[in-house]
Amino acid sequence: MLSTTSTSLAQAVLVNAETATSFSSDRRFYDDVNFPHGFKRSGDFTNKEAELLEAHGVAMQALAKGSRTAINEEEQHFVDAANGRVAAATMIEKLWQKYVKLAMGKPFYAVVGTTLLKSRAVAESVELAEDDIALAEAVDEPDEIVEEE
């Protein structure tokens, strides 16, 4: 029993050592355009997800764009998942897909009929403007004065 525990512990240490080099970067990742207040304050990511994005986002972005080559199987699977060749399986892959989806823009949900109300209001304001223009033109034109002879 002791040997199995030590073997599984050694395997866990080996796996952690391999993944420690995966997605490594010397810079933190920020997306000030889509998340100007940071990932944590956006409300879209948990604290753990925000930390992972900040720590490994530069590497994930480089792998997804193809400007960095994968150094192991984990990164190669990430590249395949980012390009849509395989389904996302790991937390990092799912997190990157979530980030990309949110960075493309958050969906806008409107109440049904809002567009009709807006278009009706616009049509009424256009009619009022046309009436005002016609009234202003009528006031600007003086009536013909008929002179008596």
C-alpha cells in the first residue's frame, strides 16, 4: 500500500512539473479593450478563472494565434481545441473559449416589441419635424398684398 501511494504521488509531481512549463509566460495578460476594469471586476469570470487568465493568457493567446508552437501534448490539445478541431476538455481550454466568446461582445437582449416602439417614436418625431418645417416655411412667406388702384 505504501508503494502505490508513493508511486501515485510521484506521478502527480511529474504531471505538475510538466504542466508547470505549459502555458508559461513572463508577462500577465490583460484585455483593456473588452475588460477595462479587469477580469475579476467584469463579473464574467470567477476569481480562479481571472487568475488563470492573467497568469497564462499571454501564452494561450499566442498558441491560439499560432505565433507560439506547442511544447507538449497539453498545449497541442489546447491549440486543437482553440481551432475547433476537438472539443474543449480541460479547464484552461474551456476558459479560453469562454474568454473568446465574451471578448467578441456580450449578447444584447431586448424586450419583444422594443423595436416597434422605437420605430413608431422615430416616425412620430419625423412627422413632427416635417410639420414644423412646413409651418416655418409658411410663416417665412409673406402673404401677397393686393394694392388698390
